[in-house]
Amino acid sequence: MRLLSRLAIGLVIILVLSIGVITITLINFDPNNYKDTIAAKVKEQTGRTLNINGDIDLTLYPWLGINVESISLSNAANFGDRPFLETKTIKARAKLLPLLRKELEMDTLILHGAKVNLARDAKGVNNWDDLVNPENKKQNTNQHLPFAALILGGIDIKDMSIQWRDMQQGVEYNITNTNIHTGELKLGEPIDITASSKLVATKP
């Protein structure tokens, strides 16, 4: 009995120390130290350059969340130096405990101050084709949702602008002051949505 008691006490001490080390590691973990690693992975997967000019903030409990300030993604090859995407703020978070049950319960997805530059060249190639149809994309015949349930608290888009340039047709449109807000999103259920924007044709 005495031996079992000592073993039990020893295991408890090891567990407490392990939890302490993990907690200290998470508290001291700074995702900003991994900006270059993140950018390198994006470059590897897409061939594009990701710049994270602002801070990355993480939360762990009760929400597993991320907040990223001031990022940009470079344009496709042969579409100029203007970024494909720029954002001021991206914020997303999900409840931690439901993830353990393979259920995704997210809070409102926030996207503020985004600028999107869409273009089609004279040959009809779009500057997003490489993102939606990458050449090295592996076909998955068993595609399915990885979560048993999916709930999104809503979408909050503020002050987004979209420029569309069609060099094949010789037209250009600017959509500015775009604001989109939705209620809770659940698969198979109707969505409450409010939206506003301003459309200007600059060409022809």
C-alpha cells in the first residue's frame, strides 16, 4: 500500500509539473515569432507572398481564437504589383470544448477594411484561378465535412472595397463602402442578412 501511495503521489506530481510546463509554454507563446514560418508555408502552398504587418493575437479558453491585423497577399503572376488582398482586421474564434466533440461552434467572423483586387487578363485568365484550382491540388474522392455540427455566429464585414478589372472586355468596376452583416449561420437554415455598398463603373 505504501508503495502504491508513493507511486500515486509521484504520478500526481509529474502531472502537475507537466500541466505547469504546458501552461507556462502557452502563456509565453508568441505567434508573432512565427510570422516568417506562416508566410513561408503560404508561399509553398500558393506561390504567393503573405505579409503580416500587424500583430497576431491568440486566445485559448473558453474561445480558441485568432486576431490578425494588417495583412496582404500578393497578386498572381503577370497581374502587377498591387496586392490581391489587403485587410486591416481579421478575427475568428471557436469554442474549445465543442471542438473535442468534433463540433465547430464559431463566434461572428470579423473582416474589416478589406481591399480585394480581382482581374481578368486579355486571354481570359483570372487572378484567382491559381487559388481555387491549383495545379498540384490532389483529388479527394472521400470529401466530407470534418465536423459533426457546424455553427457560425455570423459574418461582420465592414468598409470592404472590391476592384474588378476585365482586360478582355475593357471594363473596370469599383465596389466601395461595402458592409455585410448576418445573423447566425446554420447548415440548411435561412440566414438574416443586411448589406450595403456603392458601385462605380470607371471604364468604359
